Amino acid sequence: MRLPFLLLLFSLYFSHLSHADDRIEHGDWASQFREGMGEASTHDNGTAMFGMLCADRLCRYYFANGTPCEAGNNYPIMLTTKVGALALDSVCEPMQTANGEVMLYWFGESAQLNDAFSQSESVGFAFPLTSGHFRTNVFSMSGYSEAVGRMVGVLLEQQDQSPQDQPQQEAGASPVPEEVPDGEPVPTEIEIKKI
């Protein structure tokens, strides 16, 4: 089956890029660092991955389930959490790995979403397929808060230790957010605070 193979390659790529002592397990989640980026992630028995990637004070969630997609297109995802269900638009973007390309579905981080995730013991994803059915995955959230907290804390420490190494951003310049089908921007900025 292609899905488990792709996820295995994706996992090997991330663990290869990070130093062995940078990756720490937090329950069912892990946090790690590579090339100035931080990642907190988990998996659903090797069939799907869910995580958050942060760089340059911007964070986005990603979801990968091996379903092919067209890069740059928007795809709906339904999330179920302890506090309720939420429909989201995700953007399909490829991730180059040492062993090939993996398609990821990215969606913006928000305080409401972070709060729902931190209160939940598990999170369910329902991904619509062209056949009219849904592909579902359930992720344990055991260790989510610790993994995200460590990732954000280390990134803040790195930022505090080398402010002279950081390039100065032009006043008023900001990254262009992805566009969802109705034209509204997807929130992609996060104010990183120590947890």
C-alpha cells in the first residue's frame, strides 16, 4: 500500500534532519527542530500524520493521509474535538523529502483551535473523497500541550539568544496568507508565547 510507505518515508526524512537529542517524545506526540523550524506531531497508527510546524513566528497545522491532491487547491476537512465539530479549509502543498514528494493539507492555527485541541483526549479528522465517502483518522492528543509548549519555548529561546542574527523585517511587510474558496484569508500568524 502506498500510504504507509509514504508516511514511513516522511517520518524517516524528519528524523534524519533533526539531531537525535532534538527529538523528544511527549506521550503520543513528539517535538523536534530542523533548519530553524520547530515541529510537534503525532500519527494515527502509521496511516496518517497530524502536526504543527512553526518558523519565523508563524505556525500552521498540517494533516497527511496519503490522499492525492492538486498543489495549491483548497480541500475541506471536518474536525471533531471535545468542544465540538469544526469545518476547515485546507491548502494542499507538497513537501519534498529525501525520498520523494508527500502531499500535505495545511490549515491555519488559531486560539480557538489550539484551545479545542488542548482540551481533547483525541481529535477526529473526516476527509471527503470523490467517491462520496469519508476517510477518517483519529489522533491521540496525549502529549500535545507538552510537545507544542517545548517547540514554542525552544524557538523563543533561540530567537532571544540571537536577535542580531535575525534579518530585520520591513515595516508593514507581512506574509501573504493562503486564500480559501470564498476569498477570505486563512489565519496563519500566531503570537508565540511561552507555555
